[in-house]
Amino acid sequence: MSNAKVLPLLEPDAVPCCPPLTERPLTAEEAVRTAAMFKALGDPVRLRLFSAVASHDGGEACVCDISDVGVSQPTVSHHLKKLKDAGLLSSERRGTWVYYRVEPSVLAAMGHILGRG
């Protein structure tokens, strides 16, 4: 018997929340969504955690592998929750550990809004 969980497929052409910043001025709603993303990444610990997950082999990282960022474990958990709340990370519990991943659509949307996409 397998404990494997089937995950839904991502839409490869996910529509970003907002147009590139160089295309036109953002609406108030677009600015709120974009600011939440940048605010979550505006903390150096959160940025390091996001980078650790995004660059980890296999595209996901166990919290046990990324918690060495110079703060206590409860603080790491707080920062990971902030990243999840901003829609930048997703997670899955496997036994006693939680695995985090950055969905490809998130990176694509971030590149798009910065005018790279």
C-alpha cells in the first residue's frame, strides 16, 4: 500500500496577478496584491528561506533542511507562514516534517511583473 498523494497538475500558462510594471500603472487592487508579495520578501530571513526552497534539489525542501538561517525554529516557522500567506510557498506534511515548494507559476508571475516574462 502506497502513501503517495496525487497532487493536482499546475496550469503551465498561469496568468500573473498583474501586468509588467513597465506596461501601465497598476490598479489599486493589483498594487495591494503585488505589495503583499514584495512585503513578504522584504525581510532578509524570509528572502533567504524563499531562496533556499526555490534553489533546493527537486524543487522542494524539508523544513529540516532550510532552518539554518540564524534564527530560532519558531521564528523560521513564522516566516514560512508569512511566505505561504503571501502565496509564495506551498507546503505538504509528510509524517513529522513539512516540505515546502515554490510553484513554477509563482516564479513565472514574479518574472512577468518585473517585466522579464
